[in-house]
Amino acid sequence: MGMNVGSSSGSGEPEVLMDVNTTPLIDVMLVLLVMLIITIPIQLHTVNLDMPPPNPNSVPPQDPVVHTVLIDFDGTIYWDEAALPNVDAVNAKMQEVGVMPISDQPEIHIKPNKLVDYGVVAAVMASAQRNNVKKMGMVGNEQYVK
């Protein structure tokens, strides 16, 4: 440490130092650096999968059977473009699909209109769940994009 022998105003009061205290800045930067060093190796881990070798003689899988359940704006339910009279008819169709083995079940694509009451859509989804339909999905979500 040295002594400041430079210019003085001549009064007995010391001059005010106008320097920025960099100690907190350095502390924060060191903490961020340590956090970065700790988290980077976690992001570099890979997952090794044992995949079967490709077989050129294998038959490509067949396209699945797809049933489209269209729910119109007024609550009318269509099964592959055929109108169903009520929710009991939907239950009967879902029961036919649900008794099949999961590997043989057709896909059920539910396509509700954006103006339909949610209760009708929920009733169709609940029917599929109650009847053990496993291959079900919602389609037509692009109509909600503005």
C-alpha cells in the first residue's frame, strides 16, 4: 500500500472517491461461471439405444385403419361421415373398437368443430376411455390458429 501524496485541496477533509465498486460484479460473474461449469456436462450426455439392424427383406408395416369422429358445431356426431343419432351409438362404436386387442385396434381421430360445446367432445373422449380405446387422437387443431 502506498500513500497518496498527490494534490490536495488544502482543507482537512479527504476527497470523495468516484470509482465503481467492482467486487460485487466479480462475485456475481464467478457464481455464474461456476454454475455454467456445473451444468454443461449434464447437457452433453447421450442416450445409447440398442436398435435392431436393418433388415432389407422385412415387409413394411401396413397403414393403420383410421376412423374419423367428426363433431359438428351443433353437437352432431359423425362416425366416418355417417351421422350417429346419440351418445349411446358412439358408446356402441367405441365398445366395438375397445374389445379388440390393442395391436389390432384402429386409430380413432376426433375432429371437433371450433364452435362445438366442449361437453360433447368430453363425452366422446370419456366414451373412448371407458371402452378401453388406446389409439385415439385429436386432429384439426389448425383451425384454431389465427
